[in-house]
Amino acid sequence: ITEKAGVKEKVQRNDVKVLEVPALEMAVEMGDPMVANLILLGHYIGLTNVVPPESVESMLAKKFAGREMVVTANREAFWKGVKLAEN
């Protein structure tokens, strides 16, 4: 999983699957380019189910406790990534 913006060279390997995600563009549309990483994380979790998405959401709330705007932005970005993986 890679950020789509700024990638000029395409992967030429046949032994890997490359998924380009427009996370930065999505984050800018949300008004906060800093949450692009949470979109990518959500996409990864949504595809792999390596951990339950709710566990990540809970950890975000704990990590940014007392900073509700940060929690809200990160949560929204994370779930955008998860939903993107569903499509």
C-alpha cells in the first residue's frame, strides 16, 4: 500500500501487488493533510483484518485523550481508509 501522490515510477515487479491510495488528496479534502497516514493505516487494516478496526479506534482515543479535535480527525480518516478497502 503506497501513497498515490508524487509516485512517478510504477513498480515493475510481478511478485507483489501494489495498491496506490490517494490518501494525501483525501486528507486535504478533509482539511488536514496530517491525517493521510491514518487513511493508509485504515486501508491496510480494512484489507488485512490483522487487528479489529475498533481496536485501532480505541487506541487513537487513548493516545489523543483530551484532544477531541485530534481524536475526531484521526478517527474519521482511519474509517475513510477502512471503507476505501471495502470497495
